[in-house]
Amino acid sequence: MTQGPNRMFDDFAKLMTDAAGVAQGARREVETAFRAQAERFLSDMDLVSRDEHEAVKEIAVRALDKVEELEARLEALEKKPASRAKTAAKSAPKASDA
């Protein structure tokens, strides 16, 4: 009778091992199918790579820096004629002085 329970446990262990193998195989198939779907979905979305994103980001930063520089130059140029006009008005003889 010692053969009976041991054999039953051995058969049960073998059944569980086989079931675990089947489950792992199914898991691999599901992962493969999911990856394929995800790759197809992402390729349809027309996304950019990280390198492209970083390059465009750098261009944008440089453009903003240039805009700030040009704004400062414009502001300086706008102030110059105003100060020259005031200086010219002070140095010009007034009509009442003549």
C-alpha cells in the first residue's frame, strides 16, 4: 500500500509540472503577441525618437536665446533715438531766443 499514495503524489507532481510548463508557454505566447501589437500601435502613431526630440529641443532653446538677445538689442535701439532726440532738442536754439 505504500506504492499507492507515493505513486499518486508522483503523478500529481508530474501533472503540476506539466501544467506549469504549459502556463509558461502560454505566457510567452501572450507576451509575444502583446509586444507585436504594441510595436504596431507605436509605429502607427508616428512618434519621434529621443535623439530627434533632443535635437529639436536644442534648436528651440537656441532660438529663444536669440529672440531674447534681439529683444534686448531692439530695446536698446529704441532708447537711443529717444535720448538723441532729447539731446538734439536741448541743443537746438528755440524760436523765442532769436
